[in-house]
Amino acid sequence: MTDLTHGSFDSPALERPSRARPGPSVLVALLLALATLTLYAVFNYYRAGDLLYAWSKTLADYDVRQYLVMSKRWAMQYGHLAFLFTLLLLSRYIFVSDQVSPRLSRAIAVAMPYTIPIFIIHFPLLYFFAAVTGHDPQNPLHEVRLLLLVLGASILFGFLCNRLQPAFDRFRGRLLGKPASNAEALPQVGGQALRITDSHSAFLRVVRFVATLSIAFGHYNFDQFSSFEIPGFDHWRRWAVPFFFMISGYFAMMSIDRARGGALYEIGRRVTGIWYLALPMLLLVPLLDHVGFRLDPLLYYLNSKFVSPEAGGPAGLPASVVTIVNSLLFLNESWIYKLMGLGLHQTGLRAFSNDSYWFLCYLIPFTTMLVVMRKVAGWRKYLWLSLLVALFGPPMMMLAPLFFAGCLAYLIHKRY
């Protein structure tokens, strides 16, 4: 199983639990979780997240909110986070067993290697297959065909990338070298790393897989792809992104607690850890975009995530090369581009038509900051954090609490 970014998505090998202090009983934790789920259902039923989003729009003009890009939904995300954080905290004290059904274990083992491939490729495949097949979103047969094609192609993409992963790992080994072994480069914070139970690990993985499907189905539910609607689905599915951020922070903190390399080495591991998926995607998507754009330019103009305003079509070779390099460094969301006046030009700031790649361009920078917090000591820590904040920018930092809430949950679990 891939441990994508070495902890940002998947946990490392998990051992039996070890708690510094006793937590709440299973019954108490279960009752609190049920109460939280009830309140969360009320929150979603009355679309409180949408109301928070509408309220946040009153705080700034349209141009300012567009400048924030994905962070413009910060108030809505925080609303979901309040419930998800509570449920994550309680889950440790509910799933206390190391006994997991063999059937469930096998299902998890089969599904997990395809979780991130589905996430990382489904969005451009939706546009490509819709263009190639002459998709009619009002035709039920077309809707089913599109969904099956995208899921099938995403799984095939994941299968091929998983076969390539050993070669990428060898390349990363040569690129990064061996981790530093001197004590000064390896400050240990907080003592022994947390160990969680097999049932808790299985629970978190299953929920994360469901979140992936929720995100993919949410994009499939766009008007240009489907007329099929689940009542309330649009606002209910908003839990997936804050959960992804939070659980990524949780496992990233666990992974860094166990890591023995210095700061630069650990940052390098996390930046390059997803290249076996990202590089094939970045080479494939421009080809899909060019073919799809020729067949149905209007569909792509409705998306407008990859179309070059100057060229009136997909990015050319020079812009594509810059986009690939920029995306491999996960700097697409840096405010530097907006300060340079490039904020309105999606080409070069997005992974072509793959708009959902923005998530990784938040997640990897947040993980980099976490490594600095845990692996660098003294004044150098604050200097590097200041430089990273200056590079990533305030818009990105508005979603940082989603990620660092998971880190906080890990620390609470480690203590209790």
C-alpha cells in the first residue's frame, strides 16, 4: 500500500495503542459521538454551511473574495470542521479493538491504493469523456456511461501508476540520499509517537475513501455532466474537503513523529512522495485537454480552468512545461502569482483542466510547515516559517486551521 507523502494521506505501519492517560469510556465516547452527529445533521439540514458562506461574502468585495481562490469558503469549512474535529477526537475512544474483520481488511487493502488516483485524475477525465462521447447530461444512459468510464479509467490509471511506484521510489532514493543521522538534525518533540488500534485505522481509511467518492461524485454532479440530483447532496458533501485536510494533518503528525531524518530530507520525502501519480497525470492531462477541446471547445470554456486567454485554447508547450514544473513543486496556489498580476490567468496556476489538484497545492505546503515546526529548533524555525508564509501567502493560510486541527487531534490522542 502506498503511504502517499509518507503520512499526509496514509498512515505508516500502525502498532498497538499506548496512552499516557486514560480517555473516556467507549460508552461515553459513543454517546458524545451520536450527539455530535445529530447536531451535524441539523447543521446540514438547515444548510448552515451555506449561510456561513453567504455571511462571509458580506465581509469583503467580490474582487477580494475571488483573490482568495479556494479559501473564500473558509467560514463554511470552519463550520464543518467544528463537528468533524469532535468526531475525530471521539473516534479513538470508540474504536479501541485490534480485531478487524478479515473481509473488511481485504476490502480496505484493495480499495486504498486507488483512493488518491481517483482523486487526482477524475476531474479532467470527466471533461475528456464528455467531449469524446458527445455527452448529453439529460440522457440517463449517457450519465451512467460517463460515470463508468471515469471510474474505470481512474482505476486503470491508479493500477498503472502503482506498477510504476517502485521505479519512482528508487529514483527518490537516489535524489534524496540517506537521512542525516546527527542528533542536532533530529530534534524529537513530545516523546514516543502515538500508536493507534487496527479498528481505528480501518475506520479512518474507510471514511477517507467515502470522502474521495463524495468529492468525485460532487464534480460529476455538475450541470454539464449530469442532471441527476440527490436532495441536499450539494451541501452535505461539503464535509469531504475539511475531513481530508484534518485527517491528512493527523497522519502527517504521526509520520513526522516517527521520522528520523532532518528537516530538508523529510520535506523532500513529502514533496516527491506523490510524484509517481502527479507526473503521469501532468503528462497525460494536457493531451486529454487538447483532444477534448478540439471536439467540444464550449464544454472546456465553461470550465475555463486551463484555457489560455491569450491563445484562445489550451496552453502551448512552453506554458505546459512551466505548469508541470510548478505543479510538481506544489506551488500553484502561491500568492506570488497573484502579486505578479497572474491571478486571473488559470494556465500555469492550475494543473491544466485538473482543478481539484488545488488540494495538494495546499496540503504539501502545510505539511512542509509542519516538518519545520517539528524538525527545526530555535530561531531558524521561526525564520523558515516566516519565509514559507511569505511564499504561500495569506489566502492559503486561511485554510491552514483545517490541516492543523488534525495535528491538534493527534497531540490530544497522544496525551490521553
